[in-house]
Amino acid sequence: MAFLIIKYSIKKILPSKAWKFFKRIYYFFPYIYDSFYYRSVQWRYKGIVKRIRKRDKIKVAFLLIHEAVWKYEGVYRLMEQDERFEPVVVVCPYIVYGEETMLREMDQALRTFSDRGYNVIETYNGETREWLDIKNDIKPDIVFFTNPHPTITRDEYYIKNFSQTLTCYVPYTFQTTYHYEQNYNRFFHNVLWKAYYQTTIHQKIAVRYACNRGRNVIVTGYPCIDRFMDKSITVKSKKKSRAKKKIIWAPHHTIEGEGMDLNFSNFLRYYNFMVELAKEYGDKLFITFKPHPALRPKLNKNEIWGIEKTNEYFKFWEKNGFCTLNEGNYQLLFEESDAMIHDCDSFMGEYLSLNKPVLYTYRDGNVKDRLNEFGKLAYDMHYKAGNESEILDFIKEVVINEMDEMKQLRSDWGKRILVPPNSMTASMNIFVDLKKSLNIN
């Protein structure tokens, strides 16, 4: 309001040429303000660092919304082994698609992380219907977020509620699209203490498009692929002697009519085809249906499929012995697989780190027009299919007959693009940077 009063008062006084000059400054002022504000946030973090580095125990809360987007396994385990840190996973609600979906997601995550030995807390008390006050009940010194979007969880679990806490983020996916404002320049990205990005390509995008010019970005590699990049990993089921090839089918959630220029998903085209494929090739293939976490709640909508049809379809994959359903953590699934078929931008970079054949099912010829520099490079490392026949060719020739002509190309690309800096894993890079920034041993 003050700006408007100044604007119209000065307009009456200034001659037309001077007014045009003032108007340019006036409309540019928000950018100047944002720049100063985001710098002041980093100054505030310096004071927080001085306060918490003296503590015997530094509490670190990992705010988890979807089990499937957990990328902090290595970071958590390193903290767990260090006496200066006290890590905890806090299961937060996914509120976009109603209470039933929210509770199902939270219960699944709580069970999985409890079984895997994490120190895990649920934010919702079903008996009292009360929500955990993370800031005051846990009092974390550092918060790691798993999702940057402001409307998918409760306001008290978003970054705006943690102004006196050191805040960190690893993207839940390799960002491959050109949606720079959404992925790099939200309020969230600009006020983070530490943004741990996967590659120098992603850092350069932040420098160009974020209001803070990427000053909080540290290139560490991607912690969720540490296990894939580690040459010491051995998985028994990787033996070539098995009769059936294991294929992952991972459709995206952006089905027809969702808009946002993000209509990647071919699910509604291929859902029957993939069922018939699983049946017909049951003696040669074992297909895992790995949908994006948002696909089921979208299909549940009455205007698309409805709950009954959706449950029936998912039950097919879950109940038949020649195929399966995976809606949770996928690291072991990736390691044990032989190939992937997908249209999910989230998996473009991750699966390539395994150097296994991967097929991208495109909806149109404009895929690369929607991708950023990293996405274009990753897309070039994929086999492509625009119809059922080309999917079948990939399965027969590349997967079953093992005629993988892109293997060396993917290997060279991975070494050039995906290998973390400093001759360390991405998780170790993050851990070392934290300790260095806090000036602790």
C-alpha cells in the first residue's frame, strides 16, 4: 500500500520522462528487495550456527512425506554413527488427496522405517487427532526437507515455520524439466541454509534462475544413487543365470487433462497392454508395476477411474505370482532389475546410474523441448518407444536377447555426469560439508 501511495504521488509531480525512469526503478524494486532479504537470511544462519555448534548433541529432523522419495539413507546412517548428531525421521502428512490417502501413506512409511531400524516419529496421533509440534516438541537444530512444494503438507511442517533452524534440502529427483521457477526459485529454495544439488549443471541453473543466484547451493552428487555407484555392492539376485528377466514399469502421474505442460504419462494408453504383456511373457519376464506415488490418488477420482476400478487394477499386479506391485522404497528393486520402462522424469537420471537398459515411452515428439540441459543429456541415453510395437521390440531384443547397444555410451555418460566430486559418495560430501560448516570434529 505504501508503494502505491508513493507511486501515484510522484506521478503527479514528475514530468513524463522522469516518470518513465521512476516506473522502471519501481517495478524493479521487488527484485532488489528479494535479493537483500535472501542475503539477510544467510546472515541470520550464521548466528544460528554459532549457537548450536556448542551443543553436545545436534538434533537433526528429516521431514518425510512420501516413503518413495526418501534420499537420505546414507546421510542418516553417517549421523547415526556420530556422537555429535541425533537424527530422527518425522513422518509428515500428504494432504493433497484426502484423509484416506494421507493415513495410508503415513502408516506405510512408519512401518517401513521402523522395520529398517530408523528412529522414526509420526506427526499424527490417531486417538487424540492431534498433530505433533515439531518445532517445539522435537526442537531440531537442523531440518532436512524431502519436498519443496508448499501445499502438499500442513503449514507447520513447511520451511516458513523453521526460521530459527538450519534448513537443508536434497531434491527428491534429478530435475530434468525446464520448470525453473517451480524447481529452483520458490521461496523455499531461496531461504534454505544448504541446497545440496546433484551436478554442476543443476548448480548453473540455480545461479541463473534463483533470486539468491544459487549462493546456498553445494554440489555433492546425489545421495540416493550412492549404492548404485558403489562398485563394492553385490546383490545375489543379479546373477545372470535366472530364467526370467526383471523389468520395472514406472508410469508417471501426469495423466491426460492434468495440464501444467507436464503431461508425460502414457499410463492410460498402456495399462491394458502391460497387463497382457505380463500374462503372455510370464515365463520369460517378471514385471514390477512401480507407479508414481501420486498416480493412485489421481486414478481414484471419479472423473478418471474411481476407487473401485483403481483398486482392482492395482490388485492384479499385487496378487499374481508372475508380476508384482511396488509403491514404496525402490533402491533394492532397481538393483535387482534388468531393465526399466518409464515416462517419469524423476527416474531419468537415477536409473542410468546403474547402467542398465532403460526405455522411455514418449507421448509426442516434443519431449526434449520440455527438458533442461541435464534432462536432454539423460534422455539421449534412453531407448525410445512411441507405441506398443516399439515397447515389444525393446523387450525382445534388448532385454531378453541382451542386445544392449547403448551400454558403453551410458557408462561413459555416467562417469562424466553422475560421479560425485571430491572422490567421496554424495552422502559423505553432505556430511563433511555439514561438519565443516558447523566447525565440529
